[in-house]
Amino acid sequence: MTIRNTRTGGQILIDQLVAQGVERVTCVPGESYLAALDALHDSPIDVVICRAEGGAAMMAEAYGKLTGRPGICFVTRGPGATNASHGVHIAMQDSTPMILFVGQVDTGMREREAFQELDYKAVFGSMAKWAVEIDRPDRIPELVARAFRVAMQGRPGPVVIALPENMLTETAAVADAMRIEPAVSWPAPADIEKLGAMLAGAKAPLVILGGSRWTEEATKSIARFAERFDLPVATSFRRASLIDADHSHYAGDLGIGPSPGLKARIDNADVLLLVGGRMSEMPSSSYTLLDIPNPKQKLIHVHPGSEELGRIYQPALAIQATPAAFAAAVETLKPSGAVAWKGEAAKAHADYLAWTGKARELPGRFQYGEVMTWLRDRLPKDAIVCNGAGNYAGWIHRHHRFHSFAAQLAPTSGSMGYGVPAGVLAKRQYPDRVVVAFAGDGCFLMNGQEFATAVQYDAPLVVIIVDNAQYGTIRMHQERDYPGRVVGTQLKNPDFAMYAKAFGGHGERVERTEEFAPAFERALASGKPSILHCIIDPRAISVGKDFTPAVKA
């Protein structure tokens, strides 16, 4: 490979990102990596300037979810890095490719606790797939290429790269690395043959889709596979867009408070095909759906990371393969005759439609469930719906139906503050698609400052804030475990509609159900980033139950 002319470390670094096809990066600027920022000035990469490192890192993680390539985030040392750790943790638990570049102190000052100095390998060692510090500019192509491979290969995840300030200004003549494409692990033909034999002997099989490394074509292949075998298909927690909710074989999603019918279907299954997911705490209902270590069902586990196969549940058949490769491998697999469970997929889908169809009546004037069912019919099928964490998300999971690949952006790690930055990035990435970001009142103010980023980049997403004047999830648990002893969960909130207007966006307050639809239409028509501040009764604590507050919220 041709060696390029002498360049600074900052220039070499940005040239590597260009070589890897990076189209945009998120950042909060810092003097520790000014040389890299300067190199971005003349590059074709779109630089999205954020208002806090947590929001910047979450945007990068959302990019990884949407594209399958690593989201790139730049932050400064010390406080910048620790603020960004939220996004790194999400990327790890959600198996999302991401690379966080962090400014570092001059190499001659290390080990003195210099200004904002951190040991990044120690700080991020248990949170990222790999943490490394680059000491010499001539090693940048080598280590950045490795970072892309580590982030995407096997079970995807985050990589953290520390950039000493002096290293970025030093010069070197070095060749650029080639574009990295992750290695794809394919199932052995014998494994596919065994899978077919296990299905042939089954009486009540079920498929669960989850994880990452999917493609749109792979989801369609799996849908065709399900049709040929008449298999009911469920999705894991916050992975609902892996199959069209209208598909006649869709059985619903496994998250917090899943359908009792779906739980029973898993309990009664004799063969369980888990593709891409890990069945961690949330989708497994706190590790109660499957016995550990030996499930009573014959578990067929397909996962790209060998370390995940048998980590918790010992499978009857372990297949190390990416979901996309597995989906391609089963394209020609057909049942040998009539299946014993014929008609069960249709029943499972009917149960799903019944479970998600009509919203129950809530206390108060704002019927959140009715709003969700209205949105379900109003939003385009390719709309992207984002949310963070909190009880408000339960209505999305219960009543919204996803139809398009990568249409759901939500943290399986349960991190608050995710919805708004994810929505901003999604609208920046797909300006022609409708993007709706949900947030609770507590969730919104953890990264609500990124609404300013939406305004700066003219990214007209719609943010729906569901305001019950409390940290609702914690309050619900508090009332259950310590009734009448309310502490630390009540909130006094600003006027979020005025907040939107103050930033230059569109804002409206919604107090009654009938006010929502026209307000939403005005928000879309405004062409501006918008906030709909929806006031919900504090007694409407969750999608499944109410409570009477012991103390007025």
C-alpha cells in the first residue's frame, strides 16, 4: 500500500475515518483533541456538535443501531469521557458497534494526575470490548482498523481510544488502512440439517429474534422461513422491528410485562430457536422464563459471539453465526411434511393483536393509551420511534406496532435520557422519515439539551414528553415496597412547550386526549423540532395498573 506524505496524527486519524466510510461524527469539542478537530475541517465528514457528552455518545450508539457500522464520537478527557460513559454502557449491553475517541493528557505528563487525566483502560476496561491508548501517530492506521474490526466482529460493542494531545500534533509518514468489513461466521451445513431434524420432531416450537448484526434482507428471510414452517415468531426486548408487526406469524415482544399468552407459549414450547439474542434479564422476565443452566425446552441458540453460546443457558444446539448468515442459510430449508403445530402461528398472532389492540382507560383527562393507538394508525410505516427508560415506554411496547427494519431505537440497557439524542441522530440520518422521540419528564431532562442540537441542524423530530411529575418507575416500586413513604421521586417540572420555543422550536401543551391529534399535526406541519408536553395523571403509573398516590405528586 502506498505510504502517504507526512501528516500530523490528527490528519492521519481523520483520514482513517474517511477510509472506513464514516459519514458523520458526534462530538463535544475539547482542547485535548484540537488537532483532530482541525483535520475534520477539510474532510467530507459531517460533524454534529452536541451539548453534552452523554447525548453525543448516545447519538453515536444510535447510528450504530441504524447502520451496523460503528457510530463515532469524540469527547475531551476526564469529565468529557466519564459523561460519555453512558453511551458506552448502552453500546455494550445493546451489542452496538461504536468507537469513542477521547482526548488524553500529553504523554510526558502521564502518571502525575495531570489536569483531567484518567487511566482509560482502567475506567472503561469492564465497560467496553477494548480500550487502548495510541502513543505514536504511525500506529494510528493499525489501531483504528483493529478498533473497527473489534467493534463490529463477533458480538458487536464499543471501543474506547485515548488520544494523547502531543501524539495528535506529531507527524509520521504511514499508509492508510484498508476498509474493514467484519468477518462473518456461517452455520455449518450439519447444524442446519440438525436444526431441520429438531423441527421435524417438534410439537410446539417458537422462534425468538434479538440482538444485532441483522440486515433488512435477513429479517425478510427469517419471515419466509417462519412461513414455510408455520412458526410463531417473537422478538426480544426492544427489538420489535426485526419483523413486521402485521406479519401473520408475529407473536409479540418479550420485554417488561410481556403478554401472559406469549409467556405461556414459551413455557409450553418444546423447541426454542433463539436467533441473535442473549435472553438476558429483561426478555427472560428476570431469568425465570428458561431454566438455568439447562432449559426444559430444546434450545437452539444462534449467536455471532462464541462466548455467548452456553454463557447462561446450555443449548441443545449451539450455532455460531451472525443472524444475517443464519437467515441466508435457512432460505432453502423446508419441512419434510405437514407440521404438528400447524395453525399455532395464526393463534399466536391473534393473541398479539388482542393484547396490543384496545387501550385500557386511565385515570385523568389524558388517555395515553388512546394516543398511542391513534399514533399507531397515523404514523408512516417507516417512521422511527425512539425512547429512553421509564414506565412511559410501556405504552409504546404494548400498543405501537413496528413495520420497518431499524424503526425502533431504544436502549435494552434501560438507560434514561436516550430518546431525544437518538431521535436527533435518526432525523439527521434519515431526514425524509418521520421521527418521534418519547420521554418521561424525568427522562427528558437527562438529555433534553440535545433539543438545541436538533434546532441547530434543522432536524424536525417530534418529542412527546409524558409528564406525571415524578420518577414514575421508581415511584411505582416505592409504593409497592414502602407504601406511604414517598421520598426522592416527586418532581416539579418546567413548561416544556416554552422550553421548545426558547430554543427556536415548536411547542404545545396537551392536557386532554382530544387535544393531542391536532397538536401532533401542527408539530409536523411546523417543520421545526417540536415538543408536545403531555400531562398525565400521576395515578396512571403503568400500562398495566394504577395507584392512588399516598402523597399528592
